[in-house]
Amino acid sequence: MSRPNTYSINSAAEDENEDNEPLIKNDAVPPWCCSARLNLAVLMFLGFGMVYALRVNLSVAMVAMVNTTDPEPVVNHSNNRACPQPSGFNNTSDTLVQPEGTPQYPWDSETQGWLLGAFFFGYLFTQIPGGYLSGHYGGKCFLGLGVLGTAALTLLTPLAARWGPYWLFGLRALEGFGEGVTFPAMMAMWARWAPPLERSRLMTLAGSGGNFGAFVALPLTGYLCETLGWPNMFYLFGGAGCLWAVFWFIFVSDDPRTHRRISKEERDYIINSIGPQGTGHGWAVPVLSMLLSIPLWTIIITQMCSNWSYYTLLTSLPSYMDIILHFDLKSNGFLSALPYLGAWWLAIILGVVADAFIEKRVFSVTIVRKIFTFVGMMLPAAFLVAVCYAGCNHILAVTFLTLSTTTGGASASGVYINQIDIAPRYAGFLLGITNTFGTIPGVIAPIVTGYFTENARGKLSTPTGLCLTIYRDAG
């Protein structure tokens, strides 16, 4: 089948006429507050908060689960500190006290890297199938079951750790396998729910739940590990995810046409503004056109580059705070969470700004996505490089890390929602493709970080290893 001159992958051949119809009607916009589409965004926000909480809790818990990052004796251990103790903090990172009987394991730095990356091995394999099936059937069940399955498996983490690192690796990979469908399912749902002029704010609100989840989970994990022991932390997080799933299946519908509590005014507004593109695709998808689509490959490459530094910090920042900066576990969790607080708020604010630019025709959709993608990649890279030059200045290091992740929130209104702009009907399937490539850094980054660091004491444990890792991520 020959490609049209526009290289469009937005529709199959039989849909060409209907997809060329205007998407925006002049109907009155129903109130946003308490609307069904806002309620969906809030539930998604909480769901992705759980998704990221279940994903990152091991990063902090690893500090409590491992009694030493090197089971072999270290010569001249007293001089093995990359930086001095921070002033003004009650540091206890070397003498972590947990409830009596809490198990700890002698996993070395390389083992920890494999365990932290295990999640993404499973996460890779369900992105494309999840996007394809969500685009055909609807995303409600896939997103709900993805979170529920991950939460249920999280309850088994203490048991798997007791059986050994291979069992824990397998369990984390299974968690990733279940969670891999969540983001493609979200995109497929918004293709049916998000009016074009509200896409940025609705999707950034829903997706920013990931940063919110990391912000809450990182300090809460540290607190729970010290007060209740790390096994109970996994039980609490897993139980919370199962509870969220109950509300999701009760209150959410795949399509505004089948929602039981939506007003007629809002339903008509959503259906008329989205038009024929707000329906599921058939079993056949234009795979060849997708493979030959330059915009799609641009999104893939950009997302891979952006995710590399994000996933490195997401999995390795707590270890950096512990090993190099020597913050105690509670301070570690709070300071590791600060960057995600900034990214959460910035993503929501800029989502509104992006929609305003498009609605008022200040810029075209393409220009808006490019601006926010550029800002969300260049500024984080600059601040990440600055961390290396901050050396052992604890205030500067934490400040630059916070600014790096915070400014990365700008890309939430850029490359991370581009799929729905270029092909709304196939948005879930396209996100499955781009997220599959974008997950590769999540697999590789923690492992490579372990090899880049030179001191056997742990990840990022020498200034040289830190700078090598940072230059790799910023590049």
C-alpha cells in the first residue's frame, strides 16, 4: 500500500474521509469542575501514583534490606567516604536501626543493580500488546488489572527476598510485566475522553501522578523501613494498590458513551469535539506506515534519551544520597523525593499553559510540543552536569538534582503526549511502541551505573564514578 504524501498514520484507508473532518465544534464547553473527564484524570493520577510508588519503593528499601554493599572486608574502610558527613543532620546511615528480627542480605553492588533493573525487563514485553488491546477493547480493564496485579505481587516481596536474589529478580520482572500495560491503556482511554483543546492539562494531570507517587513513596518508604521494618512497607504499599483498584473498577468507564454518571452536555461535548477519531481501532493497524513514520521515530529517540537520566535518578538516587552524601534513611527519602515534588507541580502548570497556547492559537500544536520537549530535556541535562561540579557541597548537589528533575516536568506537555497528536485512534498502540524503546534505559541504566562506579562500597560511591554516570546521562 503506497503512503500518502503526508505520511499520515492516523487512519486506515477506509477512514480517510471521516478523519479529515474538523475535530472542534462550536458547542459550549461544560464545566471542568466535578466533570466525568476530570474525575477520570484524578483517578488516573492516584493510579499512577500507586504505579510509581510500587516501582520505586525498592530503591529506598534496598538501603535497609542490605546489611553491606560489599560482603568482603574493605581495606582502610574508615577512609572510604566520598564526602564528609552533612552538617545539620542526625546522620545514622551506617548504623541503620530497624525493628528486631528484620532480615538483611549481603547483596553486592552488581546484584543490587540487577535487582533495581529487574522491573523493566518485564515492563518491556507488555507495552505493545497492552497498547494494541487497549486501543481495540478500551483501556479500563488493562489499566486496572495492571495496577492490581503489580500491587498483589508486591505483597510477596519479603518472601521472594528471603528465598534469594533470583526469586526477587523474577518477582520484580513479573511486576513490570503487569505494569507495562498501564501507560498505553491510559493513552488509549484519553483518545476517547480528552477533547483536543484539553489534552495537555488532562493528560499531564493524570501522568503527573507518577511524580506524585515518587514524591510520597520515597520519604514514606524510608520512614516505614525504620519504624516498622522494610517487609511491612511492602505490605502497606501492596494493600493500598489493591484498594485503589476497587474504586477504579466502580467509577470508571472506557468511553463517555457508556459512562453511567456523565451529564448529557459533557458527553455530547466530548464526542463532538473528538469526532470519529474517538473510537477504537480494528484488529488491523497500519504497521508499515508506522515503521516508516519519521515523527514516530523522532518521538522514540527523544523519549529514550529523556528516560535514561530519569530512570537512573529514579533507581539510584537513594543510593547516591546514602553512599556519597551520607544522609540517614529518613533524610535520604525526603531529599530523594524533592525533585519529584517540583516535577509534579511544573507538569500540571505547564499542561494548562500548553493548552492555552493552542486554544488561543499563539503557537501550533507542533510548535508547542517542540518547545516543551526542548525545555524539558536541555535544562535537566545542564543541571545534571552541574551536580558533578557541586562535588561534596550537599546543598548545591541536592539543589541541582531537584532542579534537574523539576525542569524535566516540562516534557510532559511535549514528547510524552505526542502520540495522541499524530494518530489519536492508534495512540495507545503508538505509546506501547515508544514506551518499549523508552523502557530500555530503565533496564540498562541501573546496571551500567553499577559498572561505571569504581569503589566496591556501592553505586555512585566515588566522585569519578559519579561524574562518569552524570556525563553519560546528560549526554
